[in-house]
Amino acid sequence: MTKQVFRSFASVLAVSASLFATQVWAKSDITIAMQLEPPHLDPTSAAAQAIDSVVYTNIFEGLTRFMGDGSVVPGLAESWEISDDGKVYTFKLHDGVTFHDGNTMDAEDVKFSLDRARSEDSANAQKALFDGIESVEVVDPLTVKVTLSEPNGNFLFNLAWGDAVIVASESIENIKTNPVGTGAFTFGEWVQGDSITLNRNPDYWGDQPALETATFKFISDPTAAFAAMMAEDIDVFDNFPAPENLPQFEADPRFQVLVGSTEGETILSTNNKMPPFDDIMVRQALAHAIDRQAIIDGAMFGYGTPIGTHFAPHNPAYVDLTGNSSYDPKKAAKLLADAGYADGFDTTLHLPPPSYARRGGEIVAAQLAEVGIQAEIINVEWAQWLETVFKGKDFGLTIVSHTEPMDIGIYARPDYYFQYDSTDFQALMDTLNSTTDPEERTRLMGEAQRLISSDYVNGYLFQLAKLGVAKAGVQGLWTNAPTAAIDLTQISWSE
Amino acid sequence: MSRNLILGACLSSLVLLAALVSFVWTPYDYAALNIPEKLQPPNAEHLFGTDHFGRDMFSMIMVGARTSIAVALVAVGIGMALGVPLGLAAAARKGSWLDEVIMRGNDLVFAFPSLVIAILITAVFGAGAINAIIAIGIFNIPVFARITRGAALSLWEREFILAARVSGKGAARISVEHILPNVANLLIVQGTIQFSLGILAEAGLSYVGLGAQPPTPSWGRMLADAQTMVSFAPHLALIPGLAIIITVLGLNLLGDGLRDWLDPRIRVARA
């Protein structure tokens, strides 16, 4: 009896000692909040950004990867050689990489992943990334040879996407609920509607991360987000949904605010096939009727950079074309009159939930009303937006942020929801894809930007800012978002 | 007249006046954005300040009163127009299958939480003022049907109804000529209460984004929009909130006062 009491007393002591110990050393766990919960955890079969935010570089890795500054660096591929004609890429893989289930990652897995992504029945959301691949050959367990049908200057960039991560045939079946990758973190637990926990992978092939566990919490309501942050229930909010609250975080020494840029071109998408928007004069009138700065100030409280084309301003190849669609309501009214709509017309404006769309939409509708265009605001949830607007193409106007990196290529897809069908642009994209010379690529990208700007395909509003909020002691967070990702491997707590 | 009645009438007419005046005059255009002037606290130029788009809050509250009153009024109208005849019919045919069908139908509607069904209706048929009116209106039907039936049943036992029957009037004619005038005061009182509930329901639906759509101002949506800004622009939430409170309080006081005033028993007791 006495012995037993003593023993339990000792264990209590031990526990409190270990509690004490973790307080003395740097914190090794973190709670990161994001607005949307991922539908599942397979980045290779869905477009949902929330999936990449959780798994990219944490659970799954690709042959190459993005860094926080947007550069592409080696990932699972240690090095590569490109043949002189630019068509054959020979990748040398890292030795000793294992999946979380203990299986070795080798050339067979790379072949499996790439073949799966580009197959006929592939559910990959970005199949175009793999279009040019002719064959994938296993040379030896650590060497893979990828042959392209034509040279593709973007190939290494394409492989860095979350959609191109390496998965294993052994664990593919349950990837959506139990993702098994090669990354520095293993999947822990998913409490649906609340959080996902990841744990450090002790067998990771690279440097061990500072964090032991990370919890992703899903908070969609901006008011709840503000309350949770203020109460210090969460350590980081990846992209804070209410820009109006940022000055309060900035003024509070407990927090740091990281204002960066995303790849999100926020645009007033226009149904190019639906009259009257099939008339370029009407689209031009639309572009001149919109005051971008008012939208940035009113909807985003000043956070955001005006854009005049579908391209990220932080990209070196960006061309500032905002002057091409400057705010000029008189010109807009005149263009409308010339197009035969002197009295304006009625249309619809579908607005998904984020505040950039809901608030921006109210401002856009008011600005359009000034030139006689009556846009009926229809607030929709994301599921409804995907159904009616994205798939059904049953809309006049909508506001949405296109957050994929370097996605100007969507304008070459005539069946894409805004239905821009220009053979000139499609030819230009073909040339761009087969060009490897960096200077020539920059020139072609500039030309592409000018073409969609002068065709007034969509109303180009602003580049969405990334508004990160974190406790003061958190280090290593990405300020910008070159792709949807929360790279846990770099994060640590300062003392 | 009681103090309640006077206070209630004053508050209610204040709101009604604001709504009526807004048709011909508001200090500013309620939909005009003026982003450089956003988030001003109440001041001499903008009596209630400006919202996050620089719109004049005073004008928005005035036009919002219009939205609230229109939705609640039509919803109560639907409830009365359908509920009262149903109640009269049920009372006239007491105990028959018609009575059973009507009253069990009422129970069915009553059994569902009204706001949840309202959300369902607006979610299925789309958000908007019209669908909000229908959703709120449906839940007013059984309220009026029950009140009417209850009051009418006791009237059917009275001698003057017997006299009317003896003189050869049919059930329908008796209901309209003799029963209806005698339940009218009850209906007016209940109508006032339902009206205030309708305003609350409209604000609730707008708050979750299912009521009147922008740019039409609505008190509930103004509250929802203000949510993230409460900490630095409290007037954005306080003013529409107070508008709702004043309206609902006014209508409830008015309903209470009217009941006291119209109820003969209480009037006799007072005398």
C-alpha cells in the first residue's frame, strides 16, 4: 500500500517535472488557423487550396518545390540534367527517402505518381501541368528519365505544384483520409469540422523541423477569427479574413502582422459568350467604369495592389497595364452608347463568400450603376458558385480571386468558365510553352498580358494581399504566398 | 389611455414616419458610396456617422425602416388574409373534418421552429425580400387561425348569433357579419404583436444573409456587416441594433396598450 502511494507520488513528480521542462525549452507545438477546411487530403485530385495549405511540403513533397520567395528549388530530386534539345529531363533522386509507412521512395514511385496524374482517367485538377510528358522511364531505383514531346521551359516549375507531389501506389487507396507521404510531418488526427493535427516525422530524410506537432484549426467566421486570435487560442492565422482588424493587431505588441502578396488575381470575371458581354466595347466600358482604388480601400481597407491584367505584380515579367482600363465613367458611358446600350442593361453579379467578393461586389455594383449597368447582386456559397458559375457558366459577372501561380494559361482554354476564345492567345501560349530562353519567355508573357488586357476579357481589379497574423514569437512564416502552403519545416518559436 | 399605449404609439409612429419620409427625402443618397469618408463616428454632417463604404447611416436607417416595415406588414397581411378565414371556417364547422384538417394543419406548421423553416425556404428558393416575406407570412397563418377560432367558438354560443341563425342567415354570412366584427379587436392586438415579431424575423434573416439583398439597406444586414468592426466603429452595430429595439419595443407597448384599451372587461374594471 505505502509502496503504491509512493510510486504514484513519484510519477506525479515525474510528470510535473516534464511539464516544467517543456516550459523552459522553446515551445515545440503550434496552432495555425485557416478559414476553409479541406474537403479531403489528396492534393493530386482536387483544386481546393485548403488541401495544399495543410499537406504541401509538410506531408507530401514533389521532385521540386516552391520556397517562400517563389523560387523553385530541388525537392525529392537531388539534381537533374536537361538534354540539349530541352526534351529529356534526367532526375537523380535523394537516397534513403522513405514514406511514412516505411516503404522506400524510389524511381518507381515517381513513375507511378506522374503516370497517375497524366492518365486518361486522372482526377488531377491541374492536368495541363503534365500535358507535354511523353514518357516516364525508370533508369535505376534513384534515376528517372522524363521525356517531353516538346521543350517546356516551365517543366521544373510545374513539378513544384502541390498537384505534382510524389505518392506511393501502396497507400494511394486511402490517401484522402490517411495521407502517406515523404515529408517532415506525418498525418496525426482529423477532427472533422474542427482541426487536423500533424506530428514530426522522426525518420525524415532532410533536416529535422523545430516543431513537434502542428494543429490546423478551421475558423471560417471573421468575428470568431478575431476573437480567437485576441484570446491567444491560436498562434498563427494564415490569411486573416477581416482586413479591417489588422490595425488592431499591428498596435498590439503581442502580435505581428505579415502583409505580403498572393498569386490571387482578383478579377471581375465576365461571361465572354453571354450577350452583351460578347461585345468588346461593352467589356471595355465595364473596365473603364470600375474604380480599382475605391474597391481596394473600401473592400480590403487598403490592402492590395491594382492590376491591369491577369498577372502577379511581384513577378519580374509583370507589365503594368492599369492605364489601359483607367477609371473613366464618361468614357464608359460613351462606349456603352456606341455599342447600342445608351440606356444600359441588366445583368447578374454572383458573389462567393470571401469579403473581397461580397464587399467588392457591392462597390462594383454601385460603380456600374453610375454608367447605367444594373447588376443584380446574388450572394452564393462556394458550392453553389462552383455549380452555377464555374461549371454551369450561367452568370453575367462574378468576382473571384484566381490563386494558382502563373495561371495566365487559363485564357487559352475556350471552355473555361469566362469563355474567352481567342486563337491568337492560344497560339501565343503554345509558343510560350515551347520556349525555354528566359528573355524570350518574358517577352512572350508580356505580350500575353497585353493581349488579354486589350481584349478586356475580364475586369482586372487587384492582387489579393496575404494578411498573416501571428504571435510575436513565431518565426519562419511565409510572408508571401507563391502557392497555397503553410511550410511548417521552417517555423520555430523564438525565446 | 394608458402610458404604455401612448409611448408605444409614439415610438411606432416615429419609425413609420422615418420610413414614409424616406420615400421623398433622405439626408443623403442611401446607396451612394463615398469611400474616403468611411467609418465616421456620428457628427453634425452625418447624424449617425458613415458605414464602411462611406454611406450615410441615417439615410440607411430610414430606408431600412421601410424594408423592415414592408416585409413585416406584408407577412402579417398574408397571415391575416389566410389565417382569419381558416379560423372562422373551423369555428363555424366545429368538430367536423374541416375543423380537424385546419387545426391539425396549424399544429403541423407550429411544430417546426419558425426561423429554421424560414431559413430553409429562403435557402431553397433563393435569398431575397419576397421569399423572406413568404417565409415569415406562412408562420403567421396558424397564429391568426387559432386566435380567430378560439374567439369565434365562444361567440357561436351567444344569443345574438342564435337570433341571426333563426332569421335564416347561413354560417358564412354570420361569420362575416357578426363574428368577424367581434373578434376584430383581438386581431388588431395580435396583429401588432406579430408585426413586431415579423420585424425581428426579417432582421434575423437579413443577418444571416437571407433577407433583402444589397444594395437595399436592411437593419439585420447592417448589423452583420458591422460585426468585425465593433471594436473600432461601435456606432455601426449600435445604431441598427437600437433601431430594431425601438421598433419592437414600440410595437409591443402599442399591442399591450391596445389590448387594455380595447378589452371591455379591463375597461370596466378601470371605470
